[in-house]
Amino acid sequence: MLPEYELLSYEDSRQLAAKYGLPLVKGRRFRTLDEAKKIIHEFKPPFVLKVIGPGVMHKTEKRLIALNLESLDEISVAMDKLMRNAKGMNVDGFLMQEQKAGVELIIGGKRDTAFGAVVLFGSGGIMAELYGDVAMRVAPLSRKDALDMISETKARAFFTERGFRGRRADEEHVIKLLMETSRLMLNEQRVMELDFNPVIADSREAVIVDARILV
């Protein structure tokens, strides 16, 4: 029988990531439209709205995320639609985030029975599962390991001076994320698996948009 792991809450995931300098995109939890009205001024549109709760995963496939929201009225409509899509799920509320544009990447980690802590990098978003464009290394990672992981994936095209199709990602920010994820996996033995997907990277930064951490 496979062991059962617990999915960390949004707050716990954010705190753990912050401990290692892993930046999550700005976000605030809320439950009602009145609460949304109180926090909306903290964000620049467009907004992203996500359903959050124990066991709520694969938000894109299950239509538990709304993009390109520009106003409180649009947030209200999205809340109703998302709750219909989440019928039967254990929902804690919603997460409001600023919408980021850039290259979608995935950074992950897991505990392998043979090798111990392993770190993963590749193309992110829904493409991660579709194409399986990933590279893996056993922790701890060196800077060379991180560079090699980038170069072994198709995502490497975005890290060239010209980028690809008008999009470019900064190598140094992604290297830092990979090395800090390696450090987290080595130090936090209770973490059995983590997925930062997507990580949105551009020429100025790389930020984690969605974090899934199992302990």
C-alpha cells in the first residue's frame, strides 16, 4: 500500500518557500465578495482567481482557476462559476493573485527510495505532463548541475540572448530557484514531494505561481 501524504495549505507552503527565499507571486486568501472588495486594491489587474482547499489540485483541468479578471464585478461572476465547478470538493475559499506573463517552467522535488532527494526542472504549465520535457539531478545541486538541467530541456531556447518567440527568461533567477529547492529538499526531511508549477520567468524575475507540497 502506498503511503498517504498531507498536502500543505497555501499559508504553510508560502511560509516554507519563504524560509528558502523562494518567491511566490503575491496572493491573498478570501471567502466572500465583501472580503475580496477589501483586498482588491492591493493588486494590479489583471487578476487571477483560484479555488483553494484540502486536496484541491489540477486547477486548470478541473476549471478551478479564472484568468484575466479586471474588476470586482468580474471577480463576482468568476466566484460563482468556480464554485459550481468545485461542487462536491472540500473548499476553503479563494486565492486572489496578480496575473504574471512570461515563460512557464516547472521546478519540482521528490524523495527517491534509491537516490534520496531529487530535483526536477522543465517546461511548465499543462505542457509539463503533455511533453514530459524535464531534467533531473540528485541533490545537492551545484551551479553546473542547474545549468546542465536547463540546457537538457527544450525550455533552454528561452534562456538565449534572443529568447524564443518574443519571450526570454533570466538564467540567474532560475538557477537560484533550483539551488534553493535543492537545499529545501535536503533540509526539510518531512517534505516528500513538491511541485512549483508554473514558475513564471522573464528577463527580470522568476516567481512561483502555484505550489504543491506533500509532507
